[in-house]
Amino acid sequence: MDVKSLLSAGYRHVFARKHKPESAPLILVMIPLVGKARAHDWTRVCGILELTLASLQAQSYSNVEVILCSQDRPENFPEKDGYHFVSAPPHNAAANVSDQRIKVRLMAEYAARTFDRFSYVMHLDADDLLHPDLFRYVAEDNNGRGYLVEQGYMMDAQSGRLAPLGRAIGGETEFWKHCGSCAFFAVDWGKQAFPVFFLRMIGKGHKNYASRAARLGFPLDPVPFPAMLYVVNHGDNMQIRKGNDKLLYIEDNDITDPARLSAIREDFGLSEPTAVSL
């Protein structure tokens, strides 16, 4: 057993306690954003973020707080209650090396200083879009442990083409295997022992979210509908920097039925025929 597994097991046995979530729980969204110096096009990054923020603002559930961490505060990130900016240190690593883990840690530390109540924490990439009823589902089901998005779609930002992610809707693999915007973790900032340590044990590797949460004593339940759009091919995806062409998946799994495409776009509040216009 590796060190992280041992630490997780120790946390589960010594500190983990069943949560008693309040009604109408807080949804706490943490967004790590690439800094201006490392962005291919900062204006475009901010434009893509605008779509993600609009997706948050379109949620049918309103008890939401948003934390964004970056080296630079985007001009379009709201300066009002419910929105929090955390400054990140300079990032000088290679172009294909992300500093998201550092940013997630900084946001968790900020949350521990700022909040004292039960919440569901979501790590949201700054280019993905949410179904408008996702937060309402989590808040109303309110299992006290957390949730995993198994169903959603991959979307080409340039053409608006869509491909299913999630075997239940015809995808080759589950949504969470591709996209980091896929989970909610129950954290009680006022009562839980060492909540920052808990989130550090969860980490930022989305393919391991479910196994790590279960190992810590808080197994995740699936969200039972297509709940997210994973947006690719806009020029500033980390996958592009890593040389991982997600468009190959869309080529192999492209949804072509007009009625289905129209229904998906209506569900997510997208215009036709292209999904993203910048």
C-alpha cells in the first residue's frame, strides 16, 4: 500500500464521521484558471470563462459560492458577494505541466478560513458547462457524501459537434474518465476534522475521484442524467498542451441525429447550430 493510501485509511478510521447535511446545502465551486503569462490567448481564456460563469449563473439552485484561483484576476470575474478570488504564485514549469493542484490547495485553504458550514465542493475547469439543474439535483438529493458525473457530452468549441460520454447514453466511456469537472465532495468546514487534508487526499486526478473518496469513507453516488459539457478544441485546453487530441473521440462518436442534438442544446441552453461563439 502506498503512502497516500495509508494516510487515507488513517483519516477514514480516525477522523471520518458521517455528515449531517443541512437542508439547502451550500454548493462551493472551485475554479483553477491558467494565468495570463501561460495562456495562448488571455482574451480568449476570459471569453471562455464567461461562458462557464454564465452556466453557473443559469443554475436553478442559488445557494452557491464560487472561488477562482489564478495568477491574474480576469476582468469579467464578478466583484460581488458569492465570488472569491485567490491569487496564485507564478508558475514557471514546462508548458505541459499544470499547476492546478497548487491552485486547488490554495482554494481549499481559503475555504477553510472563510466558511464554517456543510457544503458540496466541486472542482470546475474554467471551460466546461453545466446542466442548469445539476446543483439543484445535488442539493435536493443531499446524500451527505458526494456525487460523480457519469453522463455528459464532449463538445467541439469550433463546430458545436457533440459526442456522448457515459455508457448509459451511448458513450464509449464514462464522463468522469475524460473531464475533471465531474464530482462533488461533501465537506463540513465547521465540524469536519482537517477538511483541507481531506481535499488534498482527494487530489485533482479526476480518474481517481471515486476510488479516493470511497477510501476516505465518503463514496460518491452517480448523478442520474447527462449533467456536464466537456468543451474541447478552443485553443487553451490542457489536453492540447499535452498533445492529446480529444477531437478523435468526437470523430468516432459524433451525434448526428438532428432531434437529439436539438434536445441536448435545449437542455443546456445552447444556441444552434454552434455551441460556443467567441
